[in-house]
Amino acid sequence: MENSRLDWSGYTRPRPDPMWPNLLHGTHETDLSAERTQAGEEAWLPQPHVDPCGPHDPEAPSRQGPQAPLGVGPLQRRNRLSRSRDFDAVYRQGRSASTRFLTLYWFQRDETVGEPRFGFAVPKAVGNAPVRNRIKRQLREIVRGRLERIPAANDYVVVVRQGLPEAAEANGFDWLESRVDELLEKASLGKAA
């Protein structure tokens, strides 16, 4: 078989067309006529500073901003479990209490000073990533409002079971709050000190 190669010796680079931008030469602008070609026809121009995921209707309300009620913030970093070894310690050495949709594991840390720390485990079987993240945000918000009633020297892991996101969506945020209160009461943690 014969080795076939292209002969580039006679190749000349095409000259840039003044009508179209040439990205090879760094020209990114084009002169456009200000006159419309036909009445009612809009010229399409790219808009680089537009949110591609935003609403296509310019009069649609913005999707930015807090989704939680005003005045309620997320669980602080100092109150979160984030390391795998902390989760493992709570699972292995802690106690547990369960309800239909939630399981709570808790473990008393060696240091008696500090604040309670919470971790949230939402298995993939519960739903896709947006569903799992939404339920974790809601649970963090609920727990944040109950921190003063919970023993401070403990680490906690709340495990979500299948069906909770759908039930919370159908019954509302107040229903989810009462499920968390039920779980804390069952573990004897939610009673006022």
C-alpha cells in the first residue's frame, strides 16, 4: 500500500472576509447596518452577559434569592459534621432512634465543651441530586432552629429514608418539621432543658 500524504506546499491561507469575524486574526467585531432589512424582523445578536439558565421572558421574575423564609439562615459550619471519620464514629459508637422516614444516630464526643454537630446522610435511592440536596437544606434549616434544645457535646447523623422527599413535597414544610420533632422526642433530645 502506498503512503499517501497531502502536499501542503501550494497551500495558501484564505484571506479574512471583512463581513465576518475571523477568529484566527483576533477580529471579534463586525460592522452591522443600523437599518432593518424588513419591517418587523428583529436581528439576532449574541448576548454574552445573559444567564443561559435564566428565564427567556424578560418580564419573568428572577429566580435568584433565598428560598427559605426571611430571617432563617443555614446551619453554621461549626454545627456540621463533614469528615467521613466523624460520620463513622457516630455510626459505630453511637445510639440510634428511628421513625418511618428518618433515623437519628448520636454519639457523645470526648470534649464536653462545644456545640452540637449534625451530619445528614441521604442515600441515592431517595432521589436524584437536586432532590437529595433540597431535603438536606430543609433538614439543616429545621435543625438550626432547634439547636438550643439539643445537648451540645454530641455529634448527630440524620439518615433520610425513601419516600421522605415525596411526602414532604405533598404535605409541606410544617409536616417535615413535625417529623424532625418526632424523631428528636423519640431520642429524648428535643425536650426543653
